[in-house]
Amino acid sequence: MTITAAQCRAARGLIEMDQAVLALAANLSRNTIVDFEKGRRTPGTNNLAAIRAALEAAGVEFINGTGVKLRT
């Protein structure tokens, strides 16, 4: 499942993770995260999966492709 730019921003906000830390956790450049969240581009499938995996590893749960919450 893919994630949206809004979900990415919301997820980072929930866990107080900045873009640089997410980029490191996902093994991507900070510019990739910035451009994605600003709607400048959509990362490829593998990069989106890496972003999602990094956020999930930090405690985020994605809800039905529409939202995010902290894992309980």
C-alpha cells in the first residue's frame, strides 16, 4: 500500500521526527522527503515503501490509506 504526502507529514508529527531523521531512517535524501511532502514529486514504489517502513518502525500505524495513528 502506498502513502500520501499528508500521511507522511502527519506521521512525522505524531512521532516528532524531522525530515532529516526520516531520510536517514529510510536511506533516502532529505530532498526526496521534502519534495514528496510539498507535492513536487512522488517517489518511486521502493522509496515510498522505505518511507512507510521507517515510519512504521518508529511506531506509526497507517489507517485504511487515509490516516495515521500511533501504534498501541
